[in-house]
Amino acid sequence: MEGWLPIVIMIGLGAAFGVGSTVLSKFTGPRNPTPEKEAPYECGVAPVGTARERQSVKFFLVAMIFLLFDIEVAFLYPWVLAIRDLGWTGYWQILVFFGLLLSGYVYIWRKGVLDWGSQDGL
């Protein structure tokens, strides 16, 4: 239990700082609310409509594809560090890996997932 004492102290200090800062700002900060200050801020643009409207499915598809390809790059880093130990076997494995990655990319490209704009402007 001795090894955990510094960790518990650090967690306690972090929580105390967070709660203390929030409580202290409530008591010491100025309170003069106006309708402009209480309005929701959306990147400098006045909010239009409700926040409950539905998002396009393409937004979520692109987000998931970005995460997928981003995670694939994370698998590349350990391979680069171990390339000398892996030899030709590791080389062929990464070629297969990139082949699968490329085929997935071509598939989503052909399906039109990456097309955000209309085709009229081309």
C-alpha cells in the first residue's frame, strides 16, 4: 500500500484543485448576465434552428473512416521499429497490410463516401 500513497495524494490534489477553482470562481467572479452572454455560442454564428436536428450519415461515415485509417497508421509505428528483426517475413506482412488498406480506401472512394459536394459544380 506504500506505493499507492503518492498516487492517491496526487489524485486528491488534482480533485481539490478542480473543485476549489470552480467554487472560488463562483464567489469571486463578476455576475452580470445579459441575453448576449447567455446565448449559446456556435463559432461566432448566430444559432439557427434547434440543436436536435439530425446530422447527415456521411458525417459519421467520414469520422469512422478517419478513425480507421488513423488507427492503421498507429500499427505502422511498431512495425517500423521492429523492421530489422522481422526480416522479409515482416516486409511481406506489411505489404499485405497496405494492400488491404488500399483496397478499403478504393472501396470507400468508389462507393462515394468521400464525395461531400454535388457533382453539378464540376
